[in-house]
Amino acid sequence: MNHLFQKLHMPADLAIEFVATFARMEHALKSAGYALGNEDKVEPAWDRFANKIHEQFDQLASEELIAAKDLLLNSPPRKQVLLNGQVIFQEQLLDQKQRTTQQIIRFVRTVRNNLFHGGKFLPIGEAESGRNEALVRSSLKIIKACIELNEEVKQSYEH
């Protein structure tokens, strides 16, 4: 199975842990009432959750978490787009209308989308592969920190 993950440019167990944690977090958000949608579709209300935990999240000051926040804010993941018939990665800009917690979580979602939807299987240089692993590690730290900041989400995540 490891040969399937060689093209991810990161350890397989890291990719699996990130995707599994992200999926459980989305379920926990919806179960805790952070849901958007209708009878046709439901999705997590990430922005509402980010705004709810913003003050607490902003005050988290462990060295590891500060480094994770800084990486995502100062070197955000690129977003895969279709431009002139070609799939490319486009830089994402900070949105001055959003709180930093919203932006960080938006970037975590981009990391998940890139990994899950195959964007990180494209040929890349060694520097980029190290960056991708760092983005996944940082995103995993962010999700785990967010889980701890809301008791309903934490209970749903753990059960």
C-alpha cells in the first residue's frame, strides 16, 4: 500500500491521519449544529464555527500552533483552478473582511481539497514536496486545536 502514497510526497500515515481527522471534524461540526444546507445537501458551517471560537483560538500560544498559524497565513496553500483549459495552482490572498481564524480554517480546507482531490499528485520539485508536508502537518495541528475549543464539537468528535 505504501507505493500508493509515494506520489503524495509525504508519509502515508500523515496523509491518512489528516484526512480521517478532517472527516471526523466535519461530522462533529454538523452533529454539533454547525451545519448549512437543505433537504438536498448538508455541509459544515466552517465560518460560523471559526467565528464562534475566534477569541479562544487567537489566544492559543503554544510554539507549535503559532508556527502552524504563521505558515498558513504567510504562505497559504495554493488553490487548484482551471485557467485557459489548464489545471494550475493559483495563489490565495488574505481576505481583509474575514477574521484570521476564518482564513486559517479556509486554508486548512484548501489543504484538504488539494490532498483529497488529487492536486498534490502532480509532479513537483523537492522544495514543494516539503512545503506540502508542512502544510498538512500544520493543518492537522490547527484542526486538533479547534476541536478542543468547543465542548459540543469535542464530544461529537470523540464519540
